Amino acid sequence: MSGNATTVSIGSVSVSTSGALTGQLLEQFASALSVAGAPLVASVSTAGTAQSPITLPGPTGGQTVLTIPATDQGIISIPAGYKFVVYKGTGHLVGGDANTVIIGAGTNSGTVVATDPGAVVAMATGNEMVFGTASAQSYRFDTGFDTLLANGAGDTLTMDGAASLFAFFNDGGSFTQTGGASTIVAGGAAATMNASAGQTEFWSSANNAVSLGSGSAIVLGNASGTTSVTAGAGSDTVVAVNTMNYKGGTGNSLFVGGSGMSTVYTATNETAYGGTGGDVMSIASGSKLLFVGGGGADSLMGGTIAPTVWGNKNENLTVTDSVAGGNYVLFGNNDQMNLQNSGGGSHIIALDGAPFAGNASLTMSSAGNDSLVLFSPEQFGLTHQPATITVMNWQASDVLDLTFATIGSKTFGYTAADQQTAQTALGSGNSFTLSDGTTVVFQGAKPNTVFHV
């Protein structure tokens, strides 16, 4: 619905909304009023307690609408038979049957306890806390700052409008969000989430399926099992924790791998941190990718835009693509980078021995035209630890350069003497050792010229 907000007034009760789902609810509400006649207005005391709630009389004379005024603060038990309950109080409601819709129509803080299977709890306005204890409950929230604790199995939740919601699903269920902001914690059995708009935080603990739209989202995967995430046009942060199937959308995405192997199809603008479990990452056509290894066995495939890739401690990276000109950083301590089936023309920076103590290995692209640039950790103010870089699959079109920087009268990094040492050593052998203790070993072909730029 569009245009001005819809308002229904019954005595002291007023419900106003412009949200589509709640608007439909109000149409049903108005229809029920026209049939039922004047609603029953329940004036009750504040004496109801958890041990002894006040029980209201059931509907009489065809009345199907119950209104509860704002003066009520106790615990009220709703009998079966009412189609709609309009609640303005600040206490608790218990009960309702499978055909009951409970509408929190006030602006005060209220609590609704839904106990019967299939009952619909719809909070139109205000700040409500809802407890669901039975299975197959249906909940709707439109505005306000609301809390839902759903303990039943197979519950459903819909958010429409500008609600700000914290919801905990203890035993699975499904969630649909078309606006507002939410934090959803899904525990127990598998749950599904479809957030087409708004801001969402989704915390997963089972094999959950998540679909994201144009809003921004934070999705935390589960510690066991597999979470499936399909992103949309929004800006998303997705943390795998363990194993995840992730399909990026047309927006910006930050993906963090976990302890299990994840399958990733990158977003249009993707920043990805690999996990220790390793990831298989398909780079979408036109996707801009920044990838930082996390110490697993990762594979990068496809893409039409050259990626930027950082290695890491114990990282084992394989790149398979046809696009030339990627940027790669070899970062020491058992960092293994295989570019053999990449598009060539890559710019490779090797910073070995700092801040790690281990060695590294690099396989050059068979397409050639790669440049391997060795940086001394000294240029970055790092303490150097001697290490070995092993280079394989060297092509005649590749370039080796030893870098340096001059600040004032002092030179940092590799010197002309390092260049001469390397050039002389490669004239009769396949390795050289530089002044900072870095050793470079070529397996098979080796460069004929060592540059110092």
C-alpha cells in the first residue's frame, strides 16, 4: 500500500501504519470489526502474576475482537475464540489460539507470550518483548524496538517497516525481512533467512540458508555443518567460522574463511580473508578481488579483472585464470604460491624472512612476462631472519629486480653489491645469497640478468 498511513481507532485504541504487511493486517482487522460489532474492552487490574494470571471471558455475541487498554500491567490470559487482540498494556499476554492475531498497538513496552501452535503474533507499533513457547508460531513486527525469543520448532518471522528487532530462534524456523534492522540468532535446527532490505546481523549455529538483498548484512556462520549464503546488492560481511557456501552479489562484500573448506563465488567488490581450512574461490566476471591468505590450501579461479593477493604464514595458494597483470605478495614462513596457470604479466613482491622465520616457494606463470621484485625487510623497518625463496617455472620473459630506497645519504634495502653478487652467482649456478641472509634458489630455468631499480 502507498500514500498516507492507515489508521484504525476504536475507543482509546489507535493503530497507525504505512507498512504493507501491517496494512493488510489492518484491512482484515477492519473487516472483522464490521462483522463483530463493537469490540469488548477489557478493564482488568494489575494483579495478574505468572502463577495466577487474570483470565478474561471468552467472546460473546459474535464478537471476535478484544482490546486491552494501556492501564493494564499484569499478566492476562487470552481465551480461545478471539480473532484479534489489540494490546496497549505494559504487562504480559498469555494464550490465544491458532486463529488469534495479537497486535501490540501501544507505544509502551509490552510483553506477549505466545503459547499455542499456529497463533500469529503481530506487533504493529511500540516496543514489545515476545516469548514463543510452542511450535509453528508466526510473528510479525512493524515498528519499534522489539525482542523475540522463539523456543518452538518451525516458527516463522516477518519484519516489515522500520522495526529494530533482536530475535532468538531456539529450534529453527524461517525469517523474512523487508525493512528495518535486526539481529537474528538461529540456534538448534536449521533455519532460513531472506532479508531483501534493511540491516541484518545473522548468527548461525546449524545448517542455515541465508538470502540477502539490497540492505547491509553481517552473517556469522556455524561452528559445525554448512551455512549457505546468497548475497544481493548490499554491503555484506560474511564470516564462515567453519564451512560455508557463499555466493556474492552485486555489492561490496567482506568474506572471512573458517576452519573448514568454503566454496566462494565472489561479489562485484570482494575483500576475502582465507581460513585455515582452505577455500575454493571462483572470481566472478568483472569482480575486483583483494585476497589475503589465512594459512589454508586456497584456490582462486576465473575472473576478468586482475586480483590483488597477499600470501601468509603456511598459506598454500593456487591461481588459475586467464587474465594478466595480477599483484601478488609472497610473505614468508612456508608461504607457497603457484601461479603456473595464471594469465602471466603478474607483479610479484617477495618479502621473505620477516616477520617469519620459515622459507617460501613461488611457481611463476607459464604465460611469462612476470616480474619478481625482492624487498629487504630493512626497507620496512622489520627485523630480518635469514630464509630461502625457491623459484620454479622461470620464463625467459620474466624479470628479477632487487629493490632499494635512498633517504638522504643513506640507502635502505639491497645495494649494487647485492646485485653484483646475484649476477655472478647465477652465472655459474642456480642460487645466490644476499647481504641480509636471504637465499634465492631457482629450480630449472633461471634469469640471465638481475636488475637493481
